[in-house]
Amino acid sequence: QVQLVESGGGLVQPGGSLRLSCEVSGFPLDDYTIGWFRQAPGKEREGVSCISNKDGSTYYSDAVKGRFTVSRDNAKNTVYLQMNSLKPEDTAVYYCAGALFIATLSAPPYDYWGQGTEVTVSS
């Protein structure tokens, strides 16, 4: 039973930070690229970051590069997304997802998805 469970979302003021976690079960974390995606109301789902299963390479969208950092802890089967300098436009439901042997910010290759965790950046 493959499961991805996000946690760590919440309400934060602009300029603040949050760390999201994605706990993976049902497959070895190192076999999959784990991507982070977000979707705001009325917006398309967009990829923000991913970490490769092959070599640990990381990728970021232009919107978050320099502010977000993705990392993984294979022993805990968990991927993290550290979000700093948050902006109101970062407000969205954030999802983690798994893709076999692919490192991409495009959603279609991802086979497994979590339920999402909501991030609200507001004063």
C-alpha cells in the first residue's frame, strides 16, 4: 500500500518560514523522485521542487528558487521542503508525489500523490 502523507502546513506571515514533510510508505524512498507541487484556488497545479532518486539532485521552479530547499532522509523515508521568505503568492495546498526514475517538475509522470497540506501566507 503506497502512501505519501504531507504535514507541516499552516498559517504564516509574509517573510516567515515553514518546513513541510512528506512521509512515504509502501516503496523505498530512494527508488523514486519525490516532487513537491502546489495548487492555489483558481490556479493550475504547478511543480515547485523535486529531488532525484538517482543522485539526490534537486530542482526548483523559478518562483521558489533561492527560497525553498528540498531534502530527503532515506532512513526515515521522508522528504522535506524548507520554505523561507514566504510570500502571499505561495499560498496553496502543497502535495508531494512520487515518480519512478524521473526527475521533473511536470506532474504527469508522478504516479503516487499525497492528500496535501495547506499553506497560507497572510498578515
